[in-house]
Amino acid sequence: MNPAGCLQGPDGKERQRIWSYFSTMDAQRALFTAQQQWLTLELARVVNLANRYKALGGWTPPP
């Protein structure tokens, strides 16, 4: 390997590996965002369930 080869950009195979890596990272980021949104909705569902239970008289605060 000559020193000039270090200054050249990646070849086709290396570009494909880099592209594949970035695609994987992008998919993982999208999955993480979807999981965060799902957890936010699940928390809202549980809070609403507790509020409904309390509104129907199923909970009284301790003295």
C-alpha cells in the first residue's frame, strides 16, 4: 500500500459497508423514537386508567 492510497476515498465495497452501517444506525434511531412514543402513550393510558378509577370513587386518600 502506498501513501497516496490513504488519501483516496473509499472504494465501492467500502462505500457499501459504510452505507449499510449508516442505514442500520438510522433504523435503530427510528426504532428508539417509536419505542419512546409508545412508552409515552402507555404512560398516558395508565395515568388515565388511574384517574378514571379515582373519579368513579374507587380510591380514597389515606387520613
